[in-house]
Amino acid sequence: MVKVYVEIVEKIYKRRPDPATVEGCTQLKPDNYALGWHTPFNMKGSGFGAATKAMCIGMRYWQPEKLDNLVQVSIECGRMTHNHPTGFLGSLCTALFASYAVQRKPVVEWGREMLKVVGLAETYCRKTIRHMSEYQENWFYFGTKWQLYLEERGIAQEGQNTPIFPINYDAAKRDQVYKEWSSEGVGGRRGHDAPMIAYDALLSAGSDWTELCNHAMFHGGECGATGSIAGCLYGLLFGMTNIPKGLYQNLEFRERLEELAEELYKAANGSKTL
């Protein structure tokens, strides 16, 4: 993974790359197996970048018995570029959500199940991060924001399976709510609220693709980040049937993406054929 990151970072400057990803990749050491993926704690590494690229980890380790693999790989992948708890816990979150989608776990359960796994993540980090004290004061922000969100939707406790939305949840209201969830008034900019907005969109839209776009892709914040997470999870849940062909039939790198998808499927399912 380190080698691929280092190779790719040289090619992405024409695509408005995430600054934290670029900074993290410049500190990776592909020729040092023992320390190749270790980057310093980064107070600026709380952004959405780690969360937007971790769904494939959840597809690779989707089985419940591979949860430890998912936790370890998603955290280490996130730390490579976003070595801050809000950043790499976002990576864990989207990887988990992808695995839940493949498992067909009810969407309303995802958030509270994810918070349980954050406890496992803390145990793993305490064992593997040498200077955990740097992370400690920033650790609880992610979980606290998610707990507040679940309480706001009325789905924080077991058995609470009917999310509560504002009576008027139009575009203006959603922008206001997304800003309230954010840490700096820009919805979806951080590792906690990019997956949160995507999740909220899934809860609200169900299988309605247009409504998902309205909630996750058309707002005043980082809609590219929230839209990519929501779109991936929607595809895992519902496939392509409801998505207009014009959005993907001429997709850039489509053939290569399909090749990678088949390789990912085989890796995740013991080389079974599609």
C-alpha cells in the first residue's frame, strides 16, 4: 500500500489532491518494511481524505470473523495520510459501513454498531502507537459527535430503529444541520462528518437514488467527499438499477476499475468466480 501511495501521489496534482494525503505520502518510506507506513501525529490530519478511500477495505474484509483485519488495515491505511484520530477513525467508519452493506445489516444499526468497534480500535491503537498521549486528547471527539448524531436521530439505543428527521428537511435546513455537525462550519470536511452526512442520506433516501443525491451530493459543504461515500454504499446496497446509465457508462478508467473490482471480489471471497 505504501508503494502504491508513493507512486500515485506523483500523478494526482492535476486532480486537486487533498493536501493531507500529499503530505502524508511524502513521509512514507516504501523501502523500509519495518517503518515504511509510520508517519508522525498530524494535528491537521483530521480531514475527510482517509474516510473517502477506505470503503474497499470493508469490501475486502466484509465477513464478521475478519473484523480484526478490517480494524487494523483501515486504521493503518488512514494513519498513513491522516494521522489524527478524527481522520483515521473516519477510515475505520467507512470501511465498517461497507462491510455492513455487504453483510446486509440494516442501515439503521450501522451507526451504533460502529461506535462499539471504536472501542476495539482504541485497544488496538494503545498496543501499537508508541506515543499514544499525543492522540489521547483528540480521541473522543469522533465518538462524541457520532453519539450526539445518533441521539438526534433517535437511534442511539438497541431497538430504536425508526430515525427521526426534521419535519422540514429541505436543502436549506440540511445545510444548516450539516454545519452544526461540522467542526468549522463546512459540512463533510472532517473524518467524522463526511461519513455522517453520507449515512444520514442513506437513512433518509433508502433506495431512492435522486433523493440520495439531493442529501449527500448537493449541499454547501464538501459534497464530493460525502457524495463518494454515499454513492459507494448505495451501490453495495442496491446495485446500479436505479442509477442513470449516463453517470457511469463512459466513466474514466472504467475498464481498469472493473478489473480491480473483480480482483477485489476474488480476494474477499476466496477466489470464487463472479
